[in-house]
Amino acid sequence: MAIQLTPTRIKGSKYLLIPKDLARLLEIEDKSILNLTIEESETGQRLVYSIRERTPQDAKN
């Protein structure tokens, strides 16, 4: 399944905003941490996000 997102510009930076329904479906909350990996393919680059909950160890960093 694929969705199309348009980058949003805020103060010169570009962001990909996660639609509310998708965030709910994936259970992304304020305490979630998303890690981004960029993979090369024959058709271009692919952004791959992994999601995890923030741990007490993360608060120390």
C-alpha cells in the first residue's frame, strides 16, 4: 500500500507530515521515535521509517 505525501515547508526546512488517521493506525504517539533509513533502488531512493516507543535510556541522550 502506498500513499502520496507532499512536503510541507516550515522556516526553510521541509517536513513530511503524517496524516492523523495513519498515525492512529500505526499507533504513533508523542512518545514514539521514528528512525529514517534511505535505501537506493533502481527507481530512486526509498525512505523507510521504523517506529518504536521512547525508553528511559532515550531521555538521558
